[in-house]
Amino acid sequence: MSVNKVILVGNVGKDPEIRHLENNLVLARFSLATSETYKNKNGEMVTNTEWHNIVAWRQLAELAERFIKKGRQLYVEGKITTRQWDDKEGNKRYTTEIVADNIRLLGKREDNEQSNDSNVRSSRAVTPEPMSEDVDIPNEPDDLPF
């Protein structure tokens, strides 16, 4: 048995790049920054930031198109994948990505959306059914079943 599972909490580095493909298939790509801070041996605070390339498909891509913006704090679950291709000069190129299967919007809604209710928190979770195109995405807290 093996497991390929990634859980990240970080901030979006730039607005998602959205592509609408054939058969109403939607693809979103964006970067997510995670940071850790520690004291080095000289007692100085050091922050290391790691950038992750996130890929979302179908309903998650639609969620990204509507709600994810630069600076937004996200919880992302997914798997690590590596793609290979040949560049224009014929050199082999590689990229490592996180293919999301669950995204949760974190932080206050008014931080990233215009809202008159300053007490409403956004914590929308979406886990798409892999082969179904008829999944309703809960878009507002009132739509959540709990």
C-alpha cells in the first residue's frame, strides 16, 4: 500500500489562471505560499516560504474562478504529481504540482469579497465526485448541509 496525500494551508500568490476546455471541462492553476518561521542559531527570526503549484479541475476550478483571489488563505488537500514535457529547444522539462481534490476557503469573507455582514466567515468546502458533472457546489454557508 502507498499514500500520496498533501495538506496545505497558505495564501494564494496570484489570481487563478482559468481555462475552459472542451466538454465544459474547467481547469484552474494558481500558486500557494506556505511559510514557516524559526530562530536560527544566532537567535534571529528566519522565515522560509515554499511555493506550491496548485491544479484544480471541474467543480473545484469553478470554485477557484468565482472565489479564489491573490492573497486569499486556503486549505488545500490533494496529491503530488510530476509532469514532463519537451521545451522549444527539445530539452526535457519537469514540474511538480498539487492536484487538488478538496479546497476550503479560509479567513473572513470581507477580506476577499465585498460583504455587508462583517461577522460572516467563509468556510466553504468542496470535494467533487470524480466522474459526475451534476454535483451542486455549496456556495454560501446557508447551503451547507450541517
